[in-house]
Amino acid sequence: MLEVDKILQLKEEFILYKLKVAEGMFWLFNIKNGDSFRLNETSYYILSLFDGNRSIEKIKKCILDKYSDADSDVVLEDFEELIKRMKKKNIFKEIRGVNNGKKKGYKAQSGL
């Protein structure tokens, strides 16, 4: 089960690349060690949503909206499997949990 309140993004050494949409050439490159992973269009789209601004829950909603004609259970199962595989490849860094009480630029106010 995924921790849906987490916000993840691709590590700096990973970049997504779309060569030619018509030919379905989608890639994930590790610019530090040269590893490359060929992706399908759906995987490319999903990974592009991990921009450090959306929680996993919001990404799931985006995917369900985009693929609303498909069986939602199958879509979510495929999503979770992709994330598990990418975590094993260590491509993500955690930005923060949504509910951890800290946000960039937030300062606690003290009572006088």
C-alpha cells in the first residue's frame, strides 16, 4: 500500500525525455550513470506528475481522471506496481508528507 500523503519527485539525476510522440519513444535517463529505461506513454505521463508539488493521492486522482474509461481498480493496480518498480530503482526523493505540519515558508506563531 502506498503512503498517499507523501510528496515525491524524481531525483535530480533522472530526467524524462519524449523523443517522438508518434513513435512512442519515451525514456527515463539517469544522467549520472547513463542508465536508461524505455517507457510507454502512460508510464511517462505518471512519472511526469511526480514534480514535488503533488501528493501521491493527488496523482492518483489525476490518473483516474485521465483514464476514466478504464476499470479504476486496474488503473490503480498498475499505478501502484509502477511506483513499486521505480522505488526499487531508487528514482524518487521524498519532499515531505502532506500532514507533517511543516511547509516551506511556514513559521510557527508564538502566543504572547
